[in-house]
Amino acid sequence: MPEMDGCEATIEIRKAEEYLDLRRVCILALSANITEQNVNNCKLHGMDGFIAKPFRRDELFNQLKKYLKERKS
């Protein structure tokens, strides 16, 4: 992204959710950089999950299904 990276965007989204008292939106990182440090950094900045590129369609579907199911509960 030209203006900010995914972690910075996540921080801003989380701030807006808190300030505006909005329901938390699910944020999944999608990256080819799959080091343990990068995954932990994404979670540290408020992301809910991580999908490594290249990804299979079923991996994306299962992640989305998991978080959508949790939101219904």
C-alpha cells in the first residue's frame, strides 16, 4: 500500500473502532513473508490471523469461515 503498511492500517482501524465504538472487524494478513517474527508482528498490531502467499482457495475459505463463525457466537 502506498500510504501505509498493513500493520499501520490495522492500528488505525483498531483506533477508529475504539473511538467510534464500532464492532471489531476481522483483519487477516496476506503475505509471502511467513517468518515467525512477521506472523507475531501482525498479531501484535491487532490482526486476527495470517495467510501465507501463495494460498489455496480452501485455506482462505477456512480462515474466513472460522472468523465469521466466531462473530455469530
